Amino acid sequence: MQILSDLRDLTPNQRNAVLACFLGWTLDAFDFFIIVFVLKDIAKEFKTNIPSVTATLFLTLAMRPLGAFLFGIVADRFGRRPTLMIDILFYSVVELLSGFAPSLTALVILRGLYGIAMGGEWGVGASLTMETIPAKTRGIVSGLLQAGYPSGYLLAAVLYGTSYHFLGWRGMFMVGAVPAFLVLFIRRNVEESPVWQQRRGQPTQTGTGMGATIKERWKLFLYVIVLMTAFNSFSHGTQDIYPTFLEVQQKYPPPIVSTIAVIYNLGAILGGLVFGAFSEHIGRRRAIVTAALLTLPVIPLWAFSNNVVLLSIGAFLIQFFVQGAWGVIPVHLNELSPDSVRGTFPGFTYQLGNFFASKNGTIQTTLAVSFGNNYGMALALTAAIVAIAVALVTTLGPEARAVQFGKQLPNQIPPNE
């Protein structure tokens, strides 16, 4: 219970920072996952097929690196707090406009703009939080922050199951404008990162920008991109078309699809918290590898069952381990990042990985159609391959658990364990 004691010891500002960044990522994910429940309905309205509509998923994911880079540079230059507020307003407005899209082309463009905002939120929010809290709480807070992602998925599932019959797909996007109100809480209750404030008071040193970091640490830069490509294939490959699998192949109605989605997102939330906290004791890499490999024996239950109960159990377990591995990522990337570019480096490398994994939804749906609408087979193949990839790439990489923020010299590489 030491972890809970450490969390209770957080100051009001530290708790507010954690809450604001958790909600920012939760509501961002909520806005993203709305579309995965309505791919079939959008295809019907615009008289096209589901693989064509997945272009919206592709462009959202593909544009996220641009958002991470732009918002990250602004955060490193002008502060995490104001950048986070601007980002949340941006994605809320675009989400609202998505509900008014007159054509599939317009919707694809709007989802690309949304991807820019979504790409900026994670890196800025994670750096603000990790630089505000004590080092001993990073693991559990990392799991908590990453739990915002499945929490957003869960909210989208609840909205779909309870309100789709009168909102329609357009109304669901309009509800996605609600996160704009979070800006008021941040403005009133969250202070700027103390590490960023400390660096602002120091003379600007040459060779500490993102370009210099990539040049000097290109091996680390490329490694993290490969790692995050595997990780994003892991999450999107097990999440994005699962509702379509339940609707098209299993032929379940919206209430059942929504219920199963709620169940597996509860598993995801718990997994992130458990493995995030676990990483404080056994290390970041060991926690990730353990979670990734434990997905393998669950795949048959998750992808090939024909019973609601068994599918629910399998989905719960898969997401417990997938998001368990993900629960370590916020702290792992922030600890590997140099102080001077922490607003940019974690988010940019994360979202570049997203870019290289962005065709996942289209590949999976096309593969499923080629198998005779066997979405379960496409899901199982993806999950098995990327679980092994995540474990292997993580094992080969560095770790900097408990590195002290704000004390690194410009050219100091965080220590590996």
C-alpha cells in the first residue's frame, strides 16, 4: 500500500496536474474512438464500403506526428500548461465540426486536423505531469495517465450503447466537443511544470533543441520510433476494428457491442494501473515484456469464441495485458528524454510510431474481407505478431528508471539499467 500512500502525499497542484492530464487524454481518446463504433453507419450514409471509411483512421493517425512536433516545440518554448489548453480547444472544435461533415472527403480532412490536435495532447500532458510529480510516483501515475486512453474508449462505448439510437453518428461527434470545458479547470487549478520553469530561468544553451537531440542521439531516436511503431500496432491492432468484428462477423446489436467494449476497457484501465505500478519494482522493460507475452495465450479466446461470455472474458484479458504494457510508456519515454526537449521528444517519437502503424485499420479490414469477412482471423494474426515484436524490441532497448529530471547536462544521456 506504499503506492497509495505516495499518491496521498501529492500536493494539491500535483494532484490537479495529474487529473487535468488524465482527463485531457481520456477525452481525447473519447473523441477518437467515437468513429470506430460508427464506421458501418458512415459507410452506409456516404454509399461506400468500410475499408474506404477507415481512411479517416489512417489520416488521424498519420497526422499525429505533425501535431506532436508542433505542439511539443511550443510547449518547450512557451510552457506545457498554455500549450495543453490550446490543444484541447483545438481538438474539441474539430470534433464538433466532424458532426457536420457533408461528405466522406470532408470528414477525412477534418479527421486529419483532429489528428494534429490528438498528436499534441499526449506528449504535452505527459511531460507536464511527469515533471510535476515526485520520482517515486512516476510508475503508478504513468499507468493512471495511460488508463485515460481506455477510459475514453469506455466513454465512447457507453455513449454508443445508450444514445446512438437518437444521436446518430453525427450527434456522437457533436457530444465530442465537451472536452473544451476542461480548459477552464486547467486555467484555474493547474500550475506550470516546475522543471520547465527552472530551465526557463537558465541561459539558453546551444545544441539542446530537437534537431540537435536527433543528431546527437539518433540511435535512441530511431529505437524509440521502432518501439512505438510496435506499440501502436499493438493497441490499434487489438482495438480499432474489434467493434466491427462484433457487429459484422458476430452480428451483435449495439447494446451488446457496447457492453463488451465497456468490459474490455475496464480490463485495459486495470492493466495500465497494475503494470505501471509494477514497473517501479521490476523495471520498465521487464513490466512491458511480461504484459506483452501474456497476451499470446489469450488470443484464441478473444478472437475465435462465438459466445458473448467467452468473448467478453477474452477481450477483458487481452486489453488488460495490452494496456498493461502501455501503462509503462508515459514514464518510460519521459525518463529516456533529455530535459530540454521533453515536451517534444516523447510525443514526437510516439506519434511517428503511430504514423508507421497508421495503415493498420485499413490493412486489417482488407485482410478480413479477403478471408470472407473473417475479422477474428485478421485480429488474431495482428495481435500475435505485434505482441512478439513489442517484447523483442523492448528487451533490446535502454531504460532510465528514476532518472532525476531537471539535473541533466545538455549532452548527458540518461543512464541505462
